[in-house]
Amino acid sequence: MKFVIRLALTNVTAKTGGPFGAAVFETETGRLIAVGLNVVEPSNCSLAHAEMVALANAHQILGHFDLSAHGMPTLELVTSCEPCAMCYGAVLWSGVRKLVCGARGPDAATIGFDEAPKPKNWIAELKKRRITVNSDLCRDEAIAVFRRYERSGGRIYNARR
């Protein structure tokens, strides 16, 4: 998680995107498979959230659309903030078996990001699909990245604004 939060902070300080970072790791060994940064603005693509980028990179690196396909190691997505509605859907379809989150959606909303609605019991829904969830890991550090982004004048980009 500290690695992912550093990715998010680097994205903020380098002014290359939003205050979110993510990475896909092998659960058993901790080996890094792929990283993702929020690059919505520089890519001019609303889909370019850190989780989406990390998952897309993992699919490409591992050469399969199902990250839980036969022969694949068990993979986890580590993200500096719990997933928004779009990224939640991507977690469901990606094949990762574990999700580890830093900040919460309401923490991102505090500085103005719209995380959009997802199921009220979204963690239970993931668990039904055999995806384990660990929340609030290094939450304060992840929130500090949001605050730094806000203080630096980082743009809050919501499609409805």
C-alpha cells in the first residue's frame, strides 16, 4: 500500500494526473505485476482511473482477459482509494481475487470527487464472488495525498460539473 500511495503522491507532485494510484500484485509472493496512475486529464479519457490502468496493464502483461484463468497466480489489486462505481465493475470482471484499499470513497468526495453510487453492501457483493477485501490500510496517508492535491490546486474533474 505504501508503494501505491507513493505512486499517487508522485502523480500529484509531478502534476501528471489525479491523486490516485493502484497496482496489481501476486498475492502469494508480493511480486509486482502492473501499476496504474490516474491519468484522466492528460489522456483525455474518463476511463483512465488508476485501477482501470493497472488492470489493463496486468491483462496485457499476463496476456489474458481473465486474471484468474487456469495457470494464473492469485492476484490482488491494491489501490490508494476504494473503487468508484466504474472501477468496482472492473474489479468484478478482471479476475483479481483480492482488493486492498487505502482511503474510502467519502474521503475522495470530501475534496469534491464524485465516486458515483455502487451497491450499498459492495464489499459483501465482492465476497459473494470470492473476492476478499481489506479496507483502510494506510488510510491517513492516502487522505494526505488528497489534501495535498487539493492544496496544490489540482483539478476536480467530474463529468456532471
